[in-house]
Amino acid sequence: MPSSPAASNSVFRNLPSVDEMLRTSIGRQVLAATGENYAVVIIRGVIADLRREIGQDTACEHSKMHLRKLAETGLHDVWRSEQSTGIYHVINATGVVIHTNLGRAPLSENARRAIAGAFGYCTLEYDRETGKRGKRGLRAESLLAELTGAEGVLIVNNCAAAAFFVLTVFASGGEVVISRGEMVEIGGDFRVPDVLAQSGATLREVGTTNRTKPDDYKNAIGKNTRVILRVHPSNYRIVGFTATPSLSELAVLAHDSGVMLYEDIGSGAIIDLENVGLPDEPLVSRSIEAGVDVVTFSGDKLLGGPQAGIIAGKTVFIERLRKHPLYRALRVDKIVYAALESTLESYRRDSALAEIPVLRMLSTKKAEIEKRAAMLVKALREKPGVETSEFRFELVDGFSAVGGGAAPTASLETKLIAISHKDLSASQIEKALRLSNTPVITRITNDRVIIDLRTVAENEDADLVAIISHLFGQNSS
Ligand SMILES: *Cc1c(COP(=O)(O)O)cnc(C)c1O
């Protein structure tokens, strides 16, 4: 239907001005956060969008009030979507302990304090005894050496960088022998063959997917072979009719042939995690003991510290890496060292299970989670509004996950809170929680929103009650 220009012109006159929008509550909020220049830009955008919309819809009545409401809603949406790209604290109610999308390991209280202390000037490369330049990373490296039994340690940006670095320095232009059972992909963007190709080494696959024998390695070693690579398959298990040489067998074989043995164990445990329910996680110290020349692992998986790639091994190899120009490009900053040092100190004083959140969460018993879940549900039911609403809160049995590509077969029993509502769909509830001021990340199973308190810090239980009742309480009261 052709629109009358006069009519839509008068409708356009009802659009709010930029100044008017800057005085609304959302306008003031945007102004305070971004400053005037940017606030004006996004408000103009919102008004222009609105103008386009009503241009196609002149049949409707558009009062000044109505248009301002629409513009405010539009500004709200634009602002929220812009903010959703930043980094914010979330409550992880997924039950996945090492959640790569949610920042992997949450840091310990000590690590948080250490970071705060390193924010400003700090002793990153300064020796207080001599008043001269000190060695960067010395304390974190010595603690790691002590805890793993390695002669030397070097710390880089992450485990992928560590693997790339080791292979580039020691295998570039030569051959790397690896079992077909270990040509794995870890978490989508770390694929062993790709890292190898990037490092300039040639891949020499041996054995079969399920079985590789010492002779398979032995027969593959030639004058161009530089490295035997062992990769911990992390998020993947081959079970049944399987065989693979032990690390010490491989070490003997490698050293008899004058090649290096390098193991990428990915997560890598510093202490035995059998008591935590992870009997199969390889210990870094066991790899060192077995005679690997170099082993690499992540700082923010089972270790429970900041993102980092740790290279541990024999002095000759570690020192060659330290002197290599690539190290300068891969090294970490003061914040990482500070967090790593204090995380490792928890291990040294034997309080890792109590102090390091990843290990504490993994070792939490189902009964304890159930108790918290019951208390939380009780608190929710007592909240005015929630109590009388159409919500259902049920406690159901389930499993948490280690995540981070570690221990894919571990089964961590837990008690879940399942939330459903008479009128709201599970995805509406899930979305509202995800978009709340402190986002709560949940999952949906069988049309119910699932909360697993294993990954929620105990001091966040009260926050959870407040968030849920704030979101859904008033609606129904
Ligand atoms: C996770 C993992 C990596 C990658 O580690 P990042 O620290 O994420 O770079 C590499 N190798 C193995 C075996 C892993 O499990």
C-alpha cells in the first residue's frame, strides 16, 4: 500500500532526538560507559533503524511515547549485544570442571592475591639480593622442577605453543616418529599432524590405530629421525585389543638410536589423582622418571593454574630452548608467573586438594553436592514469588565432567537441580539465566534446565538463589 508522505513525515517528527535519548536511563548508562562521542553514534544508529522500520509501516499509529519506548528497547538490545562480547565473571553451573569456553581452571585464592600483587611494578626480572637484573620465571620454574623431578623447566604461552616450540627446535627438517593411535585432535584446533607440519618436521606414522609395538618404532628410525613423539590422547580412548610400548621402553629405544623422546601429556597431573577418581591421568613425574627427554603440559587444565605451556625435562634440551629466539615470542607475562607460583606453592605444602579449585571441585563428594542442592532449592522455595510460582525444582542423579580434554571416561557422580516451569520453556529459562547481570551458564536435558553445583563455588550459592529469584520471582508473585 503506498504511504502518504505527509503522514510518515509527521510520524518521523515523533521520533525521539539524540538528546532526549541521552537523558533516558539506558542512555545515561551508555553515556557513562562509553563517553559522548560513541553514545551519540549508537543512539543515531538506533533512531535510524527505527526510522527505517516505520517507513515501511505507516499504517500504524506511532505516538511520541511509543516511539521513545521502542528506541529505548532498541538501545538496550544494541548495548547488551555489544557488551556480550567482553569478558565477564560467570557462574559455571554446567558441571564441566575444566570448561574451555568458560576460561578453564578458576584460580585459587592465593593465585588471585598473587596476581593483584603483580599488577603494578614487580620483581619479574629483578633480584632483590643483588639489586641487579634477575632471572625471569625462576621461582615458577624451580617449583615445577621440584614437583616433577625434572632437571629443568621452561614456561611458554600454552601447551600448543610448547609442542610447536619443541618440535620446531628439535625436529625441523627431520623426521618425527609417532604411533598411528596418537594422531589425535584435541579440542578442535589442536591436531597433532598439523602442529608437526607447521614445525617443519616430517611425520613418520608407525603401528596401527590400536596396536603399536617397540619394533614398529625401531624399524622406522633412520638417519633422518630426530624425535620419537608420544602424545597422550587426552579426550579419546582406545580400549580392548590394544598395545603400546611403555615410556621407559621408548626411552631406551630412543637413546640407543641417538634420538630424542618427547611426550605431550596435555593435562598432566602433578599429584596422583586416583583419590579424586582419576586413576588414569598420567603423572608428569612418572614421565620424567621413565626417561623422557622433554614433556609438555598445560597450566590451566588439571594443574589448576593460569593458561601456560610447561616444558619440563633434561637441562641440555631446556637450555637450548631458552636460548632459541622463538622463546622470546612465546614467553609469558608477570601475571602468569605470579598465578603459577602461588598455585604451585599449594602443591608444595600438600594442600592442593583443598586450595586449588579444580582439584577441590573434582574431589567434592556427591553427598556434599546434594546437601548444598537441597539447601539451595529450599531457599528458592522460601523466596516470595518463587514459592507461589509455577516452578518445579527437582533433585536428580547425574554426572559431572572433568572437561579440558582430560579423563573422558571418568564418571563423577553428582546431584543435579532440574528446573522446569509451567509456562516457560527450558530454553527461555536457560537464556534468561545466561543473560542475567551475573551470567549463569546451565545446560538443558529433557526439557529441564540443569544446574550442577560441583562447579559453582560455595560462596556463589547465595548469589544463585538471588539471581534466580530476581529473574523469576516477581513475575509470578
Ligand atoms: C590440551 C592439550 C594440548 C593443548 O594445550 P593448550 O594448553 O590448550 O594449548 C596439547 N596436547 C595435548 C595432549 C592436550 O591434551
